[in-house]
Amino acid sequence: MNRTLLVAKRDLAAYFNSLWGYVVLAFILVIDGLLFNTQALGESAQSSTMVLEKFFEFSFGTTVVAAVLLTMRLIAEERQNGTQALLDASPISDTQLILGKYLSALAFLTVLTLATLYMPALIFVHGKVSIGHISAGYAGLLLVGAAVLAIGTFGSAMGRNQLEAAAVSGFLVLFFILTWKLGRLAAPPLNDVFANMSLFDKHFQPFQRGRIEVAAVVYYLSICFVFLSLAIRRMSLRRWQ
């Protein structure tokens, strides 16, 4: 555990000490702000609850993009810069390395996500929404972010460079977002299988509307477990190549 935390601290410091971390932070906050003003506040006939739901809807997209951008460098950058051999020779196990790097990205994404809290807070100026709705929405965003970070960590372990890592992660994330469309086209029982695989449609919308469902929490945590396990397995295979 100590080695995992050491890796996490090192990589988290790298986010704050590099231009890349601030570029991602500024880019996501600017896009969120623009979308909040144009999409959420842009239509005067909306209720406060509808404004909040729209905020969480487009925040889902920006959270996904941020997670892919943050993870594309996690492992692929080590390989691209030639420092992967040093990690392989270190006493840190593959599990400690993957979990440490994942936790650093999760911590940075949490900071980024919570930095948008002022936007739903602005709704209180002319309207009223429940704190529970806001809390549920942010819980959903953090769970989505955690799941996509796990997918991105696997993509970074697969890619030989950062672009390959981003491409693998982006393809997998897009697949898991669009499976609800496959569910509408497929016949039973595949339609239910595809519908339950979607990152957004069935699992995120309850959070968007202010509800926390146990099944959705289990789904996102399962995605984290599966893809982190795959990333660890991939790192183990690389040590023997």
C-alpha cells in the first residue's frame, strides 16, 4: 500500500507540475462554463431542476473527455520516454504501479469535477434545487469518471505511445456509451445485455435526475475492477516480452 501511495503522490504531483494538467483543467472548465451558459441557462422557460439535469448531462461528456485525456499519458508516456525499463526493474509490483497511477488520475479528476460546483450553485440565485439532487449528480459524475479512468488506464497500458493509448481508450469508451443504441436494434435477450452495458443511458440518468441506484453504483465499480485487472495483466505480460 505504501508503494501504491508513493506512485500516486508522484504522478499526482506531475499533473500539477506540468503544463498538461493545467491545460486539461482549463479546457474542461471553459467548456463546462460555456455549455452551462448556453445550454443550461440559455432557455428561460426551464425550471431549476431541468437546468440542473442539463448541467449533469453535458458534464457527463466533459468528464469522459477529461478522463481519457488524463489517462493517455499514465503508462504510454513511460514507454514513449524510455522510462518503462526503470519501472520494470523497480521493486514496485504491477498491481501497485497500476493502482498508484490510477489513484493519481482519480484524485486529479475529482479536483477538476469539484471545481465546477459553482455552476449548480448559481442556480440558487434565481431558483431552488435540492442539495440531494446536486450530491447525487456529482456522485454519478465521479463514478463515471472512475470507470472511464479505469478504461483509459487499460488503454494506456495497451498503447505504444500516447496517441495509440487515446485511440484505444476512446474507442472502448465510445462503445460503452453507444451500447444502448445496439440494445434498441438487437432482439431479446441481447437488447437487455447491451442496454445494461451503457455508461450513460440506463446507469447515469438516475444520477442526473437526483437518484442514487445501487445497481448503477455496482455497474461502475465493476467496470473499474475489470479494466484495472486487465491493465495489470497487460503490464505483467509486457515484463515477459
